[in-house]
Amino acid sequence: MINVAIDGPVGAGKSTIARECAKRIGFIYVDTGALYRTVGLFCKRNDIEISTDNAENIEKAITEGLKLEIRLENGTQLVFMNGENVSSEIRLPEMSMAASAVSAIPCVRRFLLETQRKVARENNVIMDGRDIGTVILPDAEVKIFLTAKPEIRAKRRYDELVAKGLDVKFEDVLSDLNTRDYNDSHRAEAPLKQADDAILLDTSEYDFEQSVEAVIRLIEKRQ
Ligand code: DC
């Protein structure tokens, strides 16, 4: 199996770029952020406080009460929480912060590790996240660290949310993005960082098509 790991900060375009590349080269796209979002949603729905101090209760609640499944439908990844399709709900902006908070809790990362490795063992995948090249798939054939300037990433994220009909302010999107980047790269457990053997790709000056082509070139060169 060929595994492509794409990591990078919020709004670098990882998911849209990875999804399109996977479609073009016939790989399966796996969005691992969706898994952390689902754990965040599970905690919110069950009134479980998301903090490291509450890690024991979180671990008990998820191991006993959360069945999380990735299903692929026409190349689209859907996430099911105890049989319920939560793929849209986990995309709401308030779920982003919950996901970032649960992702700092070691038992949550352990809980999601095998789900991610299993799909990569069984399929040619492009998997995106924060620790795919460093922790989840350290032997991935291709590792890319995708980034862009913060203002550009915030503008892309803002446009995406507005296109979905959400009423958001650019300043809020930018500050949310900076907070999440800080949390994601400063947590003790599997922080966001470029793997030593990952290729850095800055898409600040690229449009979508150029970014997709650059990633495909890197995959073709390395595999
Ligand atoms: O990629 P995203 O915005 O959907 O991710 C939501 C949060 O989940 C993000 O702030 C950090 C966390 N995350 C992580 O810690 N590790 C991953 N592999 C993917 C996401």
C-alpha cells in the first residue's frame, strides 16, 4: 500500500487539496480532523468537560460509550458516531475549538490511533492531519507539510464558511485560527510539527489547481 501523509496548520487547504489529489490518482482520502471533531461533539453532547484534568472521565466515556466509524461513500468520507451520521454537524465552527481541545488529551489520541493506521494498512491513502507523518504513519512513502501565511489561510477559511451560508467575521476566523495553531503546535502530545523527512510546500502564492498539481508531482516523484 502507498501512504501519503499531509500535515499542516489550520486552513492550509489540506483537506480540499488532498481530496482532489486522491480523486485524481485513485487513492482514498482520509480526513483525520473529522475524528477529533467527532470526539469533541461526543463530549459536548454528553456534557463532559474537555480538559486534561478530566482525562480519566473522558477515557472511560469514550472507551465505553463511543463507537466511531469511517465510511466511504462515492469517494466521500462520512463519519458515524454510534450509528449517527455526524459528518455535517462536526463542521460547525464551534466544533473546531472542541476538536482542538480534545486533541491535546493523550487518551483521545491513543483511542484514535488504530482507526487511522487500519485504514492506511488496507488502502492506498492520502491522510491529512497534524501528526500523520510524525506519529500515525512514520513510514509513509510520501510526507508533505502543507502551509501558507496565516492571513491567507484565514481568508480561505472565511470564504469557505461564508459560502456555506454562515455568518462569521474575518477577524474572528483569524483569531480562532491563530489560537488553534498555537494550541496544536504547543501541546505535549504529538504536537503539530514538520516531520524531518517531510517536504515543505507553501501554497501562499498558489491557486487551488497549482497546489493540487504540486502535491501530485511530489507523490509521483517519491512513490
Ligand atoms: O483539521 P481540522 O481543523 O478538522 O482538525 C480539528 C482539530 O483536530 C485541530 O485543531 C487539531 C486536531 N487534529 C489533531 O490534533 N491531529 C490530527 N491528525 C487532526 C486534527
